[in-house]
Amino acid sequence: MGQMDGRVVLITGAARGQGRSHAVRFAEEGADVIALDICEDIPFVRYPLGTAEDLQETAKMVENLGRRCVALRADARDSAQLREAAAEGVTELGRLDTVIANAGIGRGHTLEDEDTDEVFDTVVAINLNAVFRTVSATVPYLKNEGGSIIITGSAASLVPIYNNAGYTAAKHALVGLTKCLAADLSPHWIRVNLVCPTNVATPLILNEANLTRFVPGVENPTYKDMEYVLTSVNQLPIPWIEPRVISDAMLFLAAETGRYITGAVFPVDAGMSSQPPGITHFTGRRIAELAQAAGTTTVPRD
């Protein structure tokens, strides 16, 4: 018997990465899935986003586990699209029990960048505003019987990330949003929690644009170089974690195991948000030192 038997979960950003992992993990535990994704690239994002084919692959993976999946294109910044998709999914699957507001992007920027205003606005629109819109569009389906809303935060919800003002601001704001929504929705037995990962091995982190951003000053940097740098920001000696680790945290909060947890900020971050002072998070000097060392130093591995 699965932990989510007979339940339905709606997930934004489900075409690949963490969203796909959550869809599969919940399906393994008996849930049917409403999988949403924009399925197109977004201006100012420097890596390719999930495609319609990726979203269909997610649906296929869920269905291969014997569960139903309604896969729909929807921009999480667009309330009308979200309401339409939620209505279609609930009509087909009959109910809604859990919402995972997962859609997000990563894009660093500095105050000196020519497009810094546009980047800031885009990052905040997707990583913060879209979360609120997702909750607003789906919460009517949860009010009758209660349910769980889980928001994808970041270690950047708790500590600053160098040259990442938009991302850090948006992810910090999710802490306040989570706690406010938890209070507002508690009379309906709707629980709201925030999961805050460190770097996760998905295209948001593992992309060519991040190689030069995380490993400046090194000619033709490799993922091995980036691995060395990112290991430095965690207390545990790993550069990133697998998406399924985050999916397990989401499942814990959505299932009976999390039935009395609400308003919580739940770090799954290998100690990134609790590094001692002096072991800083993406400070310019620290990155430069580590990047320089990466050319001659063996990458720590398990």
C-alpha cells in the first residue's frame, strides 16, 4: 500500500528535473498526477528549458507505474492558464490533495549588467509571483477536505547567493509567503511548507552557462571544476544532491507523516544554510580562490 494511494498531486515545472522526479516518486506511492509546464524557453534564461516532449515523457513515466497523468502546458505566471489547467486536471482525475509549486529558474546577474532590471523582474516573476498564482489557482480544490501545499525554495531562501539578487530575493520571500499562507489556510486543514534544497543535479544547475559563472577565471572550465567549487559551499562534502532526495522530502510532508507540519522551512541542503561564519556562500573572493585551485586540485568524491 502506497503512502499516496487514492490521492492526486498537481506539480508545476514537471517536464523534467525536480518536477519530473516528484511526479515519479508520488506515482510510486500511488498518486495520480497533474503535470504542468510552460514547455518553452523564457527570455533572459541562459539554458534550454523543458519541452513538450519532455512533459510527455514525464507522463509516460507516471503511466508506466500504473498511475494516471494529465500533462498540460501552462505558464505558472499566468493565473488564467493555471486555473484552466487545474480545472481540467481535477475534472479528469476527480480530486486534488497536494500541490507542489515547483516551477523555477536560475539566472545570476550583477547590478552592472545591461539587462539587470529585466533579469531581476523575470526571476522574481517565476520564482515568487508564480508560486502565489499557483496556490491561488488550486486552493479552492483543497478547501473541502484539506490538503498539502509544498513550495520549492532553496538554500538561497536562507542565505545570500553571490551575484544573484533576484533569485535570493525571490527565494527569501518564499519564507514569508509560506508562513502567511500556512496561517491563512490552517482553518481549512491545508498545510503549507517550504523545502529548501542546496544545489540539485538538474539542468538548472548543470548547464554550460553556470560553468563560467561558478568557475570564473579558469579557461574552458569543466563540470569537474564546478564540482570542486560547489562542494565548498556545503558542510557535507558533496557538490549537489539528486532530485529524488528532494522528492522524498516532498513526500514526507504530503503524506500522513507530515499531517501536523505546517509553516515549516525544511532545509535539505547538505548544511549549506548553516555554514559557520567565514565559510561564505559564493562570495567573489572565495569563488576566485576555489576556481584557481580547481585547475590543480583533485575533486573530492564519495
